[in-house]
Amino acid sequence: MMRNGTRAVSLDLDNTLVDHSGAVGFAFRTVVDTLAERVDTYAVERRFRAAGARFKAEADRAGLPWWDVREQWAEALDGLNPSEAELDSIAARFTEVMDRSVRPFPDARPALLRLGGLGLPVVVLTNGDGRRQRAKLVRTGLLPLVDAVVASGDLGVHKPHARCFAAAAAAVNVASAELLHAGDDAVHDVRGARAAGVRAVHIRRDHPPSPDSVSDLLALTARLQEGRLRTTPAGQ
Ligand SMILES: [Mg+2]
């Protein structure tokens, strides 16, 4: 089977293999519940989301995949005057609950098994701290189903930087043009991969499929099996 020249698959982690947004929501509610006597939960959530969106935009512009969640909480709790120690403990608890509660999407495990069945090595290419991201893969039971993990925190550059995609291809011993990358972020995953000479598919879970996107990872494996993935060379 030709599979359009694909010899290995690279997958994003957060919001592609695992439900990062769900974990953020759960951790937010867990933390807010401990403050509920004093706060207007709705207003805190609105400010938490607004601060998160602004910090993400700033981080994207700076080429960084993360921001300080303590600062995000400081803005969310604006007007409540939490002490420095309270903010430290809130940020630590939020991060701990978020990492502990992350779940794989239901299609993650069957899709990884199917890719294995197709003889395609899989590398997880994720923006984040290597230790934390590997711990998520262990906790969700997905680590034994992948061949390699490349975390941007270990590289010192983050997606969409081309070096990330080169490192992912090297980790599974294929050329960039033989790698197919799939992820949920249009800039980090799709545009970044194509600029690096890697074919890319956008995972858009709440959208109807298109020639360039699929709704989940099993749709991706089906397209690979049927040879229906776009053959347009990367970067075009
Ligand atoms: Mg992602």
C-alpha cells in the first residue's frame, strides 16, 4: 500500500490524543469550588478565560507554548486580593489537578492500534515540558502504543518551528516528506508542518470533515488505509 508516501505518523498530544481542554475545565472547577464562599464563579470564569486567551495570543507571538497560570489566576481573582501564598497554592493545585485528570479521547487508543497494524511508526510531537507530557502519556495508557515522544521543552524550540518537525521525523527514522503530522492547532500543527516540508492533517473534532481536515483520529486512519489523503506536497 502506498499511502501517498507516508512512512510514519506524527501526532500532537494536547487536544489531539488527550482532552486537554476538558482537564483545564475540570481543574478550574475543582479550584473554584474551594473558593466558592467568597467568589462569583461566573465572573471568575469569564476573567479566567479572557486572561487565558490573551496569554495564549502573547505566547504564540513570542513563539512559546505556555504561560504563567499563576498570572492567569491573579487576573481571574482580580478584586478578591488573594495573598501571594494563596496564589501560589491555587496555581499549584490547578496544575496538579489538570495533569492528574487528563483523559485520552475515546478514538486515541484504537487509532494508535490501527496505525500499528498498518506498520506505521508513531511519534508524539508536543509543545510542552518533556517530563509532564510523558507523564500524561503514561497516565492515559498511551505511551506503550507510540514509538517515540518529542517534547518541545527538550528541544528548546516549539511548534510551529521547523526544527520540531525535523526532530519528529528523525525520531522515527524517516525523511520529512515521508512524515504525516496531525494535530488540532491550525498554526502550530498544520502551518508549521507544511512549512517544514511535512504533510499535515488538521484534527477538528467539532467540525465536518474536509479534504484537509478530519473529525477524529479514526477518520485519519481510515483515510490512510484508503489512500485518500491529499497528495499535494507539503508547502504547496
Ligand atoms: Mg494541541
